[in-house]
Amino acid sequence: MGQAKNRGTQAERVAQALAKIEAKRPEKLVCNSCGADVTQVNPVSTRGLRGLESIWVGHCDCGHTTFAASGEPQAVEAFFHAISQDTELTLASQAQDGSGYSKA
């Protein structure tokens, strides 16, 4: 116990956690439905989701939702498998800056 104090004050630890999340934020997502750029991207908590570093969700003007996830490949695959259980899911990959988009 007491290890948290070694990492700084609570405010410093919160700032570090937020900076780590923001470092993973994609500049944009490409909508898997219409191909448009989705620039309003919001983080989703990964607390309790072992192996997932970050999850992002964006809502396109066409009405579709696009997710992005990073982490261990098995955890990312399990995440997308879980959200595809009750809906049709289109998988794609892209770089953090939105380049290199390709549907799977």
C-alpha cells in the first residue's frame, strides 16, 4: 500500500491517466457505412476490460456508429465479437491519423 503516493498527487495521477487516453485518440474515424470522416470521437471506459487499452466511438452524420479499439489482438477481437452479437458488423482497420483505411 502507499504506492499511489509514489506516482504523485491524485490530481497528477488523474492528469497522467487523461494524457494516456488522449495519446490513443484517433484524429478521425472513417465511417464503415458511408466512408465519411467522423471527427467527433468520444472515449469509452475500458475499466475491467482486460487487454483493451482504449475504445473510441464516433457517430456519423449518416446515422451509423463506428468503433475503434486498441490493445491485445485477442481482446480487440473479443470486443468486436461481443458487440456484433445482435447486429451486423463491418470490420475495418486504419492508422491513428485515419490513413490506411481498409475494410476487412
